[in-house]
Amino acid sequence: MTATHRPAPVWIIASLLTGPALIVTVTLVRGPAHPGILDSAGGMPVILGLLLVSVALLRVRRVDFTRIAALTAALATSLVMIALDVTLRASPSPASLQNTAVAVPVAIPAMVLAIAVLIEACDAALVALAQQEIRGWRNLHLVLPAILVTPALIEVLQGLILPAPPDPTQFMAVVPLETIVLGAVIWWLITGLVAERMATRNFANALDCAPIVMIDSSGTIAHWSRGCEDLYGWPAAHAVGKNKYALLQSRTLEGDPPPLTRSNDQREGIELIERHRDGHALRLLEVARSAGSASRLSILSMSDITARAAAERALGDSEARLLLAAQAHSIGVFEWNVESNAIHWVANTETLLGIPAGSVRDYASWAADVFPEDRVIIEKRMAAAVWAKADRFSFRYRMRRADGEVRTIEGSSRCFYDGTGQLTRAIGVNIDVTDRVANEIQLAAREAQLRSVLETVPDAMIVIDETGIILTFSPAAERLFGYAARQVVGANVSMLMPDDHRVRHDGYLLHYLRTGTKRVIDRTRFLTARRIDGREVPIELRVGEARYAGVRVFTGFVRDISERIETEERLGSLRSELTHVGRLNAMGELAAGLAHEINQPLTAISNYLAAARRGLAQADRNEDALRDQIIAAGDQSLRAGEIIRRMRDFASRHETETRIEPVEAAIRAASALVLVGYERLDVTICYELAPDADFMFADRIQVQQVLVNLLRNSLDALYTVAKERRRIRIASRVVDAEWIEIAVSDTGPGIAAAILAQLYMPFTSTKGKAGMGIGLSICRRIVEAHGGSLQAENLASGGAEFRFTVPRVVKESGGTQR
Ligand code: ADP
């Protein structure tokens, strides 16, 4: 039955009236005494023929054919009624009896059939009328009895118009009464059946709104409900006869074609993805039921779960995201239903806290692992939150895990209250902060340690930012500068500098930030700082730079070096005093030799001058000889003067003066000083001076002092060996581009093993009263002050060798290079 099958009420009424009209016509032509076509054997075939036509037309299921079917059914019904009437009232002649015997048994089922066909044919129209046009339905109530009573009226008319019937009483009273009763029964039947059909039809219509498909065993659609039309967009006319799964491109969630027969666990339905007519995907639950054991059809009821699946997916996604976030931060998300006392962990997040899944199900099982004192605090805070109807409260507690480990948990919870203000639900997070707390404690301990170190170290510490603003000012800084930290924190560090630096400091900082060129950072600088009282103090400054999270700070360690400078100055003067004393000592030891050396030219001078005097007294004096004697006396005085100058140079107190000096000249001057007067020792002096070791960058007098000491020690050592073995070698060589080595070796007994280890210790001597034991220690200090080193060793061939290095200078044509 489709929606288009709705004949107009006028047409139905016309159909119903056509039958009686025909009966009237036939009856008027033939007369009641002559039943005509109805009294012969051909009467019933006509009626049955009409009914067959009706049924055939109904089978076509087209609206206009159904109307014709209604017409023919109505005609057949009227004819049957008349035939019955005529038959029952015919005279009992043999012919009539024969007619009656044949007509009645056939006429009754024919009439039932006719009524059934009539009901079927009018069904859709009556339902449509009843549902949509109340006026039409009311009219039908009036019209239908009239139609059915019409045959009775015809009978009455026959009796009035035509010659009198055999029994006027029966004719006038019984027949119409019978007809009316019959008509009423038919009317009652029709209306009752129609009402029932309407109810069934309404129910079927209502059911048809649900998405229901009937398919056969191959999946071919036999029925396609209006609900399916709405759901899939395909009209029934298109869908019926097609394979459902091909039409809808059905797939299971795994992407397979849906099974035509269902396994046990698919009885509750399977989820399918199918396509709407416009191509969009639908998620459906298909529940299959058999249409009955006799039928090969299955009834499929479809539920659109697209929205539900999307919501479930969204919920799943949201839970997955939550779990991800929870996992990333080791967060356990819980929900505590206060009424049922159940604790539910979202997506099993309790495992993230190391709690075995399912072990904390309610408040009691949670409280069992929590430190009692922490639990008391939490309960107090919770009570306070509930009292204030607070939106949330935070907490921190320690719990002992199943493995015995103590963890610290921090969290916060949202509170939900009912209408009476009772806490009904709490949702919150638990975060394991054990490691963080441990780090915090460690950090705090380290900070305290650092603070105590900074408070005790003598160095002042000042931290400034990129703009030179002081951030930290240590207690040592307070002591050094005289300011309290609160007086300087927030001020520019330049306030701690003398005027000339103060104006330039910001510029230095800016220059560094712009170019990255370091002037102070990572170096030790010696500067002056200004105290609160304006006094300037010499300081040693070391600055470090630290960057953290884009913030740059500079830390300066300041040390007051006034005392050190004073000490150094004092020490310096002591050292030079000592060096001088050392030289004087050496001079003292050389004195005998030197006196002898000076004595020679002086004796020579006096001899030359005595000879010259004698020459002058002679009359025949030889002028040339006289001049030679005076010149020789002058040379000898120069020689004596040279010795004295060398002695004075060496012994004088002088400021240290480092400059480019010829190496050989220094060596020769030193050996001249030492060797004067030692000729009697018969020492062979051998020089091996490398020509390229020509210039040094040194204090000549100090280098000479070293050489004098070494040579004098060698001479002393040579006293003990036979004259023919007495030999001193003085050598120089280039070590590398920067250094020249000078070596003094002798053929003496070598350095005594007892003192070899402490050779350079002051007052180490094997010479008894003759030696002070400071010569070598002064030598080493002088060499090291020049950046070089002094080494001593005993030679395998016997004797000792002392080697020391001095900075080399390469003199190029037109310039000098160090
Ligand atoms: P002093 O000469 O006054 O003893 P030094 O410091 O010059 O003080 O020398 C310390 C000691 O080193 C000497 O006493 C001596 O024993 C030893 N010494 C130094 N030079 C030589 C050398 N060339 N041969 C052997 N011993 C030496």
C-alpha cells in the first residue's frame, strides 16, 4: 500500500451507487416475476465473472484499477442480493425450484466473496477518508446505509408499479425487512472490519516509520520501510529488489562485507558502516530476526548510531588525551563519589602513581596507605572547604606504597554539593612530587651551603644584571665596601668604582653585550674600588657570566689586595736587599782576587811612572821612551779603572732593569769578575757560545750575578782536584724560539749527594764558615723571576753542571723580535 493509493470520496460513492442503479434498470426491464439473467444458470457466472474482474483489478495494485474493482464488486454485491431475493420469493414452479436449487448455494458464497472484495477495494479509500477528511467519513456514514437499503426500496417500488405479487403482505413487509436487516448486517460488517483494518493500518504505518528492511537469504530487499527511506535516502521503489549490502556499500567495522548468516555473538546485532544515497557514511547497528520459520525472509531493524559512535569516539579521544596528559606528568585523576564512597580512577591513572590498579577503591582503602598525620590535615582542610562551600581545595600527603617506598603526593580537588550543601562528589588530580620535593630539599640545602660559603669566604661577591644593577651583595662585600646590602641592591654597580671608571662602566657593559668582546669576564683584573668613605682600595676582580632562561647575570668576586700589595712591596725590597747582600757576599769572596788584580796595574803604573821620573832626570832622555812609559801607565790605570767600574756595577744597589742585552758580553763580564786572581789555580776556561744565542731579554747585572755564583762554586769545587784536571766549561745554546740556555759545568767532585735534594734551600752549604749557602737560592729566584728555570746535575764524567734559561730575543735587521 503506497501513499498514492487514495481514491477521492466522490468516486467511491459513485462506485457504490452504480451497482444499485444497474439493478434498478435490469429489474424494471425484466420485472420481478421474471428474474431474467439471475434466474437462469448464467446468472451466477455473471456475478462470479464480475468478482473475478474485481479481484484481478485489485491484484494490479493501481489506484484507478482499484476504483474499477470497487465498482465491479459493488455491482456484483447488488446483483447477488437481488438474485437471492428473487430466488427466495419465486413461485414454487418446477422451473423456479430448479432455479432456486441452483442459485442459493452459489449465491451465498458469491455474496460473501462480493462483500469481501468490496471491503478490500474500498479499504484504502475509507482509511484515507477516516484519517484525513472527517467530513467525508461522516457523509459515508449516511451514504453507506442508503446504498445498502436501496435494493429494499427497489423491491417496494416493484411491488407498487408492477402487477400485485402473490402475497402482498410478504411482499410489502417481509422482503424489505429482510433486505434492511441484511443490509444492516453488511454495513455493520463493513464498518467493523474497516475500523479494524484502520487500526491495523495505523499500527503498520507507525511501524513503517522505523528503519526496517526485509531481505531474503541472498540479501535482496523485499520490504523497505519509510524509516529506511528517511535513513538512507533511497525510495522504496528503488530499493526493493536490490541487494541491501550492495546498495548501501555495507562494511563491518573491520572493513569486511557483512555476513548473511549471524553467529551467536552477533545475535544482538552487528555494527555496520553503510552509505547514504548522498554518499555520506552512516554507522548502524543491524539486528536481524527471522520473519518466521515458514518464511525465508529476515527482518532487519536498523539503528542509526552515527551520533552515538561519534560521541563515544569523542569521549574515547578525550579520555585518551587526558591519559596522555596524565602520563606525561604522572598525574592520577580520581573521582570520589561521597554518597557511595566509591573512588574511581579515570583511565586507570592510579597506576601512574605506582598504586596497583583497583587497590584504592574507596576512602578507607586510600586512607590506609596515607601517613595518619597527613590524613588528619587533609580531613581538616576538606571540612573547612565544605564549611565554606569552597569550589576546590588542595592537599599534600605522604603515602607508603605496597613496595614500602614512601612517596609524596600533591593534588587538588573540585567539590560538588547537593541542594542541602552536602558534599556529594569530588573530582581531582594526584601528582607524585616525591622527586620534586627531594630536588627542592637538595636545592635548599645547596643554597644554604652556598650562602654559608659566601658568607665566610673572604672574597666579596656582587651579582649584577645586564644593565649593571646590583642584585646580590654578600656580607664580605658589605665588609669591604662599608655599605649594607639594602643600600646598594637595586643601585648601579658603578657606585662602587672610582670616578674615572664609574662614567665608563655602563659603556663597557653595553659594548660587551653588543660585540661579545670580553675585557673583564673570565680574567683577573687589578683595579681600584671606592668604599663608602670615599677611600680607594686596590682590588683583584674576577667576573663570571651566567645565562639562564634568557636572563644574563654577571658575578664579580672582589678581593681587597691592599695588604697583599704592601706585603709584596715589603718582600720585594727584602728580596732585592738579599740579592744585593748576595752580590756583596760574592764580592767579598772575590775581594782577594780583585785586590790582586787591581794591584797589578797599580804596580805597573807606579813602575812606569818611576821609570818615567828616572828618564826625566837624565840629560839625554829618550822622549819616545818617556811617552811610551806614560801611555803604558795611562793604559794600566784604565785597566784598573775598568776593574773597579765592573766591581762597582756589580756591587751597587740598582733597580731591576729588564732589556735586550748581549749574552756573550754578560758571560764574559761575569767570568772576568770571577776569574781575576784565579790564574794561579791553573783552571782551563772553555767557552762554547752559540752564535745564534746572541741576545736575551733580561737584567744584565742579575744574570751576571747568577753566573758569578755558579763560576765561583765551580772554582771552589776545583780546589779539591788535581791541577791538570781543573776545567770549567761555559756554554750557551738556543733551546727554541723563546729561550736561550746557559750552562756552567766543571770537572770538580760533583754536588754532594747529601745536599742534592735541598740544593736551593737557603743556608745549605758544605763550605762551613766559608759559605753562607744562599748563592744558589738567589740564583734560582733570579732565573725564575725572568720566567726561566735553573737545573743542576752531576755529570757522568764527574763534576757538576748547572743550566739556566733566559728569554731569547731575535734581533732582525731594522728591529727586534721577542
Ligand atoms: P755556598 O756556596 O755559600 O755554600 P751555594 O748556595 O752557592 O752556597 O752552594 C750551596 C752548596 O752547593 C755548596 O756548599 C756546595 O756544597 C754545593 N755546590 C754548589 N756548586 C757546586 C759545584 N759546582 N760542585 C760541587 N758542589 C757544589
